Amino acid sequence: MLRVIVGLLLLANLLFFGWSQGWLEAVGWRPGSEREPERLQRQVRPEIIRVLPPGTASAASVGAAAACLEAGPFAEAEFDAARTAAQAALPAGSVSTVKTTQPGSWMVYMGRYAGRDAMTKKEDELKRRRLPYEEIRDSATLAPGLSLGRFDNPDAAAQALEQFSQQGIRTARVVELAPAVGRFWLRVDGANPALAAQAAKLQLAASGKSFAACARTTGA
């Protein structure tokens, strides 16, 4: 029995050695697991490989990625010309308009004072009432003066002014620092590669802005 076991082990070792050296393949016997070079050859299918013209692959990838295209922002004065140019060059109905609004700025203001002494007197009054304030130094039209707060809409500024009035501040008023400004964008949604390439070539209005992949979601 022991001789049989030793013989089987010896035979198994000889078979493994012959397989590792490729002797078994030479006599037509292929084990179930193939070597790596043969597996790679079976995976490559040269008949389905096509050589594309230069730039085709990159253009296709850019077009596929740019399903959403936008151009802007445009100021209101230049937007009509940009929209007309885009609508004339691109398929009908493919261009939509998106408007965003940059908030304005309003201030509850006290001043403009004739000199430092007059402003210091008002500062002392605000300190006694424990009201926060800020001295204005960087405005030729408002300095010397005091700010009791800045707001991004006039209604909030008016409400704050009313509260200051109830606390005894009678000389404050609301001033507009910067108006709300509209910004306009042109958008092409769901652009296929051909439309994306066509839109990217456009130079819109005097600003020279063109379509590019949407960088963000804009609200109407």
C-alpha cells in the first residue's frame, strides 16, 4: 500500500513538472487553466478596432460630456444681441434663457457730518443707547458718517430704521449703496456631440463669450 502511495505522488510530481515546462502542450494535452499570454490573445479582437481621424476621439468625448451648455453672464445691455446671435446659429428651440439677480445693498445711515466733533457727539449717543455702529471712511459722499447696518434688500433696511426710530434715533435714514443687478445666461440642455461642437464655435456679442459646459445650476 505504501508503495502505491509513493508511486502516485511521484507520478503527480512528474505531471506537474511536465506541465510547467510546456511538454504536455507539445503532445496535444492542454490543462483547463490557460497561460496569461493566451488569455490576452483571446480577449483582443483586432477586427473591431478602427483608427479614427486626429481629434475625433477628443471631440466626441467633449461633446458627450457637455450635455448642458451655457454662455454668460451677460449684462442686460448686451444680452439681446447675444441671444439673437445664438438663436440664429443654433437649431430652433434649443436655446433657453436663465436670469439671475445679484442682490443690491442698502444702509441705515447717519450723516454726513460737518466735522469730527459733530460725529463724535452722535457716537457718544449711540454708545449710551448701546447700539452698534460703524464709522464710514471709504466713501467720498458718505464720510464722515456712521452706518447702523447694511442690508441686501430695502425692506429689511426700512424695518431696521423703524426699530432705531423706536429707540430714539431720529436722524438716521436708508441710503442705497448699490442696486440689484440682473445677470443673464444662455443655456442649451441635452446637447448632442454635433450641437455641442456647433455651439462651442460661437462668439456671442462684443464680449466674445461662448458656450461651455455648465459649471453650476442657475435659477430662473
